[in-house]
Amino acid sequence: MSEWPLLSLVIFLPLAGAGFIMLIRGEPAVVNQNARSVALWTASITFLLSLLIWVDFDPSRSDFQLVERAEWFTGFNINYHVGVDGISLFLVLLSTLTTLICILVSWESIQVRVKEYMVAFLVMETFMVGVFCALDIVLFYLFFEGILIPMFLIIGIWGGPRRIYSAFKFFLYTLLGSVLFLIAILAMYLQTGTTDIPSLMAAEFTPEMQIWLWLAMFASFAVKVPMWPFHTWLPDAHVEAPTAGSVVLAGVLLKLGGYGFLRFSLPMLPDASAYFTPFIYTLSIVAVIYTSLVALMQTDMKKLIAYSSVAHMGIVTIGIFTLNPLGIQGSIIQMLSHGLVSAALFMCVGVVYDRIHSREIASYGGLAERMPLYATTFMLFMLASVGLPATSGFVGEIMVLIGVFQVNSWVALFAASGMVLGAAYMLWLYRRVIFGALTKDSLARLGDLRPHEMAAFAPLVLLVLLMGLWPTLFLDPMAASVDHLLTQAQQTPVSQFAGR
Amino acid sequence: MPDLAPAMTEILLICVAMALLMLGAFRGEEPGASRLVTPLAVMALVIGLFILLVGEKSESLAFEGQFVQDAFAIYLKILILAGAAACLLLTPAFLQRERIERFEYPVLALFSTVGMLLMVSANSLVALYLALELQSLPLYVMTAFHRDQTRSTEAGLKYFVLGALASGLLLYGCSLVYGFTGTLSFEGLASALAPAADGTRTISTGVLIGLVFIAAGLAFKLAAVPFHMWTPDVYEGAPTPVTAFLAAAPKVAAMGLTLRVFYQPFGAWAPEWQQILVFISIASMLLGAFAAIGQSNIKRLLAYSAIGHIGYALVGFAAGTQQGVHGVLVYLAIYLIMTVGTFACVLVMRRKGQAVEQIEDLAGLANHQPMLAAAIAIFMFSLAGIPPLAGFFGKLYVFMAAVQANLVPLAVIGVLASVVGAYYYLRIVKLMYFDESSQVLDRPIGREFSIILGAAAIFNLVFCLAPSWLLGQAQRAAAALLT
């Protein structure tokens, strides 16, 4: 079954689809329609193929699977090397699913330069899948930074009024973080002579060097996560991006930071990771509480959800640095859950934005009357975001909280208080938008969800409930890999750090 | 009978240049002469390129050891010839529109190209100086080629005066070095400056001052800070095809020459010149990044961008290792292709027949000419060094060499400067894609432009798929320099 290069196919099929779309010529209306169809077909087939990865995946193994290798930089020991393990498996699936949903979401809301739009999303899918599959650190970096180009164009061309400012801020902010990561990559390569991720995990670096490498990586991942105080690009990018742009940003791009910590910082630099754990805890707690308070005061729906993302990602970073299986598995589930839920919440905003063209909370009220189906969907995702049992949000948060409680009960206390605040701003948002009397004239003739919107929401609803009710389906495949990760993250004797 | 085989290409090109000069002189002022001479000149460059490709790759000397042909020289000569041929191919359309079609242009370009080829093969201080002047003098004339335009003549004069000053500095440095060592040949210098048998080095102050003067003269030719002042004015004032020519091949030649001088005769003095180069490199990167932000003329902007890129190439140079040379060589190849592609784009910027040079003129290009806009966007992202485009790999190798040579601060400053630099490249992308404009640029853009533009853009896109060939060639060339 795995004789043929399944991963490469999933990585590069979208790129081929993008190339095909670029060749479409003819009447503008026909071109637009064809571009949409080709993009939808490409994304659907890619998603189905990515499901085959799950089928082929052997949950009992902890190493990388479906591995492919090819020579790339002859004589430099830098190779094309891809594979998945339990940590990256679901992130790959999340990427392919998110892209498919993005294309559905944009079906009607994007009417200008449809061809270029679809090309940008498919190219982005290649980069996103590639970044989670890459087992060579240079290849990883290639995809990691390559994502900036399509995202810059998506925000800048199809975004809101302040799109140019936001696009530049997004691009330069994230670039600034990642270039330091590049220096770390070079330093590791020159010390070990390899850029192979599994070999680098086995390599040992002196504690002194680990500190520097860790900080360089942190610069990159902390911006991507984003961790407080490096999060200021996120609200701008989210608010100005088109709906699908926000979906992919919240759904997948924010996961790159967490994934980076799991894939690089913990296994390659275990001593530095342990050394900096209190630092990460502090920043994460500030993120959880501070951004929750900020979210409470927002008048713009997208901004509110953007700040809630920062808070939720704070829970993820706490979970990652608990360094116990429960916390790490919880943080991965939380990443997946946040990917689904925040994507869905941005889509909920997008649905009404397409109709009224306002993101102000004050422009809405009483939508339940006109849009019952929409109100129900919104409620489900709002509750999932708050962490109601039986939704995916609950599983992730409770696992992280239990995990961190075993390590540090104060951190657990603060993180839990952030969740209470989370419930406050989300429920308040929901009340102001959905409940109350329908008094505004502009809302009087609103229609409920359309078929393509339902099609886009359906898989998310299903997955949020599935993950909430049957979490072992997702936890089992990652268990072996997480255990393996924890053995790699074992520190060398702590005494070397005692003097600091 | 001396063996002239190593210098075949140079001899062929100089003969062709003189023959074309005669041909042009006899055909007189008629515009037909230029239309005949330019294709012949391009053909000669291409033939020269083939001679190099099939010729002997091992090291050989000619002209009493003044001229050296090795893998290093051949690698750079192929770049120079390809760059010069591409730039010459883009010229006739411009000259025709500006009504300055004269046959001297291709002849001057050929002479200058021969000078560049000799520069990378120079094996003594005299050969170095002669080659450098042969390269520079035609360039001064070409800069002032639009002789009815004040801008162009001003740029030519400025370039000439400052260039002569730099040549003077260089020559003074050469004389000092000769006076203190008693030899002009690179081999002789290398053995005179080599450490004694017990490993101690005697640093003669006279030679050291000579080295500084030589470094200053060469930094002028490279347009590296603090000898960069002429660059923006000359780039802006020169006719655009000349700017393209100036930005591409001569930079490769000057870098090749500098590498040879510093690594071969002054190889043992690496700790001395490293300090100079680290400073020049940092200053060039920072100035290139910050000064370009305020520019509104695309040629001026590209001038500052070129200063910055020379700074990045010098990061590898300053490493002082074979990996460093390798990084510089890879960087030069990628830089050459990006530059030729970018200037091909600048050359097609016309509105109602008039050349336009403001970056605002690119506004809304993506709506009117999507393919051209896509090509420019590719070049801009590549110049900014964003993966997976080729420009990233150029930077990767020079920074790798710097980290390896324990110059981590230099590499960190380099990557930070590249973030600042990304801003102005993105600004051009923003103008083309995010802004609207009712004014459109002229089309069609001409077949030769489409071909060169397309080829350069595709190279930038697909370099990441098969980088090994170029890297291998550069590796061999770097090894040849350091043996």
C-alpha cells in the first residue's frame, strides 16, 4: 500500500492543481467558475489522500512512518526527507481539511481575482502539509517561511480596509522571528554535519549552546504561536484578512509554533527546554489572563476571536512544557481543537459579514430569530471554545490542566482562571450577537445558512463532537510518539545548570 | 611560440571587437550598422561561452604567468559572458526608441567584457590594473552614451572622476606592495608574504598600507560601503540598459578579482583583511537595507539593493574559508540572474513610448499584465531571500560559511538587515498587487524581454528542485582558488 509516495503526493498535488488553474484561459466568469471547481476538486482529492495516511499509519510505532528520501543538496548531506509520526499526523489532516473548508467558504464571498486566490490557497496547502511532513530541517524551514508569501498576498489583495498595514506587519514580524531560527539551523548543521531531524534529535549539544539555540528557535516559534508579548501582529492580520485567510491562519498557521516546540525545542534541546520552562509558564499565564481580559473589551468580533486564540494557544504552550504525557497529548488535542473551533468561529463571523459587511458586535443582535440554524452552529462552537464537556475543547483543556497540576499547581490555578474569563467573553459575545430583540432594520431580511456554508460547517461540527466524545480515536495514534518524545526530552544531569 | 590556448576566449572576443569596430566605421552613422553589430557581438559572446564550456578545466598559465586559467576563472567567466550577452540582447530596443542607436555601443560592451574576463584571470598586479582599466573605461563612455541628456553625461563624468580616483588608490597600493616585496606576480607575493617556517608572520607596515589601498580601490569597483557614493547617481543617470550591464557582469568580475587577490597573494594575511571586510560587509548590508526604503526611483532603489547584496556576498568573503568562497560564488550566480531579470522588467516599463522609472508607475500592474507582475514579484521575493526562491539559497550559503568561521554576529546582523530589506521589496509587490491604477504600461513587451524575463523567473522558482549542479560547480571553482 505504501509503495507509492503517498506523502509527496499529498504535498505536491495542490501545487499541481495550482499550476493547472494558472493555465485556465477564457471569459472572466467562466474562468472564475472553473478555477473554483478545479481548486475544490484538488483540495478534496488531497484531503481524501491524506485520510489514507491515517489508514496506513501504524499507531504502535513511535518512529517516523511513510518515510521518503531523495538526494537534494549533493555533497552537503541535506536531503529531501519526509515522514509522519503521531504528533504530525493529525496536523497534516488538519491542514488538508482546513484548505478544503477555505475553498468552500470563499465560494461566493470572493469575486475578484478568483484564479489568483485559488492558486494562493493551493500553494499554501503545499507549504502547510510540507512543513508538518518535513524531516529535514532545511526543508522544514523552506516550507515554514514559504507560507509567508501566499499569506501576505491573501491578506493584502483580498483583505479589509487596513489590509496593507496588516499584511506588512504580518510578513515582517514573522520573518524577523524566523531568520534567527535560520542561524540556529546553520549552527546545528555545522556542529553535527546533518540537517536530518531524527539525527539531530539524537545529537547532543553543550548546555551553553543549547541556551542560544533555544532562544533563536523561541524567537521564531513564539511569534508564530503567538505568545504574549509577541502577539500584536495577530489581531491585525486576523481582522483584515478575508474569512478564509483568518480560518487558515487560526486553523493551521498558529499551530506551527507549537509544532516547532514539540519537534525541535523539546527533543533537540532538552536541557534548555527544562531551564526555560518557568519562563514559558510565565509568558503563557500572562497570555491566558491578559488577552482574555483584552478580548472582553473588544467591539470587533474578529478581534475578539483573535485574542481568544492567543489565550488558547497559551494553554497549548503550558501543556507542551509540562513534559509529561498527559500535558503534551492534551496540548496536541488542544491545538487540533483550536484549529477546528477558531476556524469555525471565524467562519461564523464571515457568514454574517458576507450579508451585512460589518464585524462590529454592536451591529448585530437577535439573530436567533432570523437564523436559527446559524445560531445553533455558532452556539456549538462557542461552547467548544469555552471548553464544555462533550466538545473537543474540553478534552484538550482538562488534559493540559491535569498535566500541569502534577507539575505546578499554581500554574494550573492561573490557567484555569483564564478559562473562566474565556467563558465570560464568549458567552457575552454570543448573547449580544444572537439573543435579544431583533431591532435593527438591516438585519430584518437576513437569510439562514446556505448549502455551501452548511457543507463547510458540517465536517467541523462532526469533528468537534467526535473529538469530544471519542478522544481515544485521536489519542491512541499519538501515544507512542509522545512517549518517545518524552524519552528524548530527558535532560542530562540538571547539576550542570545548578550554577546559573 | 607561447601557448595562447588558455586565453582563447579573450583573444577571440578582442579580435571580434576590433573587426566590428572596423565594420561599424565603414558602415558610417547609418542606424543599420548598430542592428548588424549587436547580434554579431552577442554571437561572439555566446561562442566564447561555448569555448569555455568545452575547454580545458585544469589550471594553466599564459603570457609569462600574467594570465591564469583555472576552474575558478572559468566559473566566473561563464557568468560574466552570460550576463553580458543577456544585457546586450536587451539593449537595441531601448537605443532605438531613444534614438541613440550607434554601433559603438556593442563594441564598447565587448571591450569591457574582455576586461572583465581578464580581471578574473589576472595573475599579477600589472595584469590586475590593466584588466580593471580595460573594463572600466568603456563603462564610463557607455554611462554617458545618451550624450544629449544632462543626466547621462553627468553620471558618466561622475563615474569617471570617482573611478579614476579609485584606480589611483589601487595603483598606489600596488606600488607600495611592489616596493616592499619586490615582486608583482601573485605567486611571488604569496611566497614573500607567507609565514616563516616556524609559523611566525612578519607584518610589514608598508605592505599593510598597500593592502588597505588595494582594498579601497576594489571596494569602489564593488560599490561597497564606504566607497558606494557613486552607485545611486550612476545607476539612475545611465541609460537603463547600461545600468543593467553595470549591475550584472562587472560586479561578478570585481568580486572574482577581489577574491583572487585576497585569497591568493594575501591569503596568509587573512586575519588582517578580515577586519576590513567584516566592516565593509556590515556597513553595506545596513546601508543597502535602510537607504533603499526612501527611494521612489526604481533604478536608485536597485542601486541600494545592489549595495546590500554585495554586503551579503562579502559575508561569505569575510569568512576567509573555502566554504566562504563557495558561498560567494553561489551568491554571485544567483544574484546575476535575479539582477538581469529585474532590469529586464525595468526596461519594459514604458508608458506611451516614454520610459518611466518611478516605482509608483508599477501600481496596479497585476491587473493589466499579470504575467509581468508575477515575474517581478518572483524577483522581489527572491531578492528579499524568501524561500523557496533562489535568493534564499544564495544567502543560506554565505551565512553558513560565516557561522562556520565563528562570525555569528556578522550572520545575525546579515539576517536582520535582510528583514529590513524585505520591506522595500515587498513595497513593490504591494504596489503591483494591492494598489489600483488607471494608467497602464505599454504592451506587448517584446519577445527578447519575455524570453529573458521568463527564463530568469523560472530559474528562481525551480532552483530549489535541483540545486546540486550549480553548487557542485561552485564547489570545484572554490577549491581551485584555494589550492
